Amino acid sequence: MPTLHRHLTILHLPETISGRTMSMPRFLSCLILMPFMVFSTGGARAADPPILHNGEAPQIGEARIYDQKAIPVFRYEILQTYDHDTRDYTEALFMHDGRVYEGTGGYGNSWIKVWDLKTGQLETKRDLDDRYFGEGAVILRDVLYHLTYISNTGFTYDASDLRPISTFHYPYQGWGLTTDDRHLIMSNGSSTILFLDPDDFSIDHTVTVHDAYSEVGFLNELEYVDGDIYANVWQTNYIVRFSAETGEVNGWVDLNGLNPNPIRLTYPHVLNGIAYTGEPGTLLVTGKNWPSLWHIRLKEVER
């Protein structure tokens, strides 16, 4: 049985459930988390929003996001469109020293690669063994850290050439990864964000992401920007922005309409991947196996 505290401790699912596929473990974890996270009945933490469904919080969607007037919502202006390799089932995305670092998922299809944003040219690539499903990645102190999904195993590489250094272990699922230049900041599919000591991978502290309704779960790819963290909410077209210090939601990014082929690019080919170029008010975003990566400017919605 999972252990329930203020947040949910996730069951560890064996890799043999899915063999070389990716959808079943993720689907099962969705079923495990759904009753506790999406329909959480936690008390309001700010001005009380409208109560729906006998006191239950609504799922992440237009009504929940746009009804909370105190939290800004942003749409987007496309500044530049770049080609994105449709073989890349994106699980990690970030910029470092002017280059794109991208990690992919899938058994037999997981790798870390470095490529040039303007030309699309691949500079270097490191494949994972077929038994690992790649997840989040980030660079801290010239070391690249790379998570796997349910293997409880991560890998470190030299950031300059992806030369393998070592492995490390953690007792929970690996989803997204970013850094505040001190900690490894990790998501595990719940509403809880873990701040890890990069020396021994112990948990320094955690924050629980929440808005006025309840906790916000299914947090996937992460990007730390100036004291806030942006996170893809898995299987939605929304990015949540929250305080890295408190976990309080302080913004939503509505990316509805960005999917270039919504008939073909359906689950599991969902929006995922956030990177920051250093230009304020902008992000790089893409999706799993999507043909494009966009540099967007965030534009606050007037309500």
C-alpha cells in the first residue's frame, strides 16, 4: 500500500509491467494518483474559489484556471519556430551554454542529446540501455544528471561531451528535473517537488504545489526561472508556474492551439518540454514527437 501524508507517496511499479512500451506504467500511476490528487478536497489557501462537485476541486482545465482571478493567466505569441526531431519523445529540455540539451523516453528509445537550436544540427548523443526509460535531466556544476522513470536509477555525465561518470539511486519515480544552482529539483508525478542534495541525493526539503482549490499534481518537465518553477501538467495543454520557495501557484500558461496536428498528436504524444533562453518573459516549448519547437513570448490575459 502507498503511504499517505500531506502528499502522496507513489507506488513503485515494476518495469516488467510494460516490457518495451511506455503507456501502461504511466497509465497505472495515473490511476493510483487520480483519486488523491486530481480530486483532492484540501482546504482553500487563498480567497475561496467557487465550490464545484460537492466540494471537490475540478480537474486542471479552463474553468479552474480562469476562475481564479488572483492568479495571472498567460497566452503566447510565437517568436520563432524551429524544427524538432519527431523521433524525440521529449522528457527533458533545457538550454546550457547556448546549446539545446534534450532527453527522451521510451524503452529502447531513450537518450540524451545536444543540438544547435538554429541549425538543428546534432552535436553529441548518449543512448540509454534498452531497459531504462529516460526522464528529466539538468546540468549542475558541469555535471549532467539524468533520471529514469521507474528504475530508481539515474546517471551522471560530463556536461561538455556526455562522457559517463557514474550512477545514482533514488526510492521514487523520476519525472522532471531542474536546478536552482544549489539543489537538484525533481518531480515524481505528484504535487510534491523534491529538492535534492546533489552530493548524496538525499531530500533537503520539499514543497507542495497548490492553488486556491487544492494541490496541483501530475507535474512533469520542469524549468527553474528566477525563483519560480514552470512545470508541464501531464496530459494537459497547460504549464503551471509556482514559487520554488512555497509551492504556491502564481501563474498559468495556456498553450491551447499550439499542437500542430491535434488529430494525430494525441496521447501519449502530449505537450512536454520547457526551456529558458535567458530572455525575460519567453520560453521554449515543444511536445513528445512533435515536429516543431517554439520560442514564445508570454502575454497576460486581460480578465
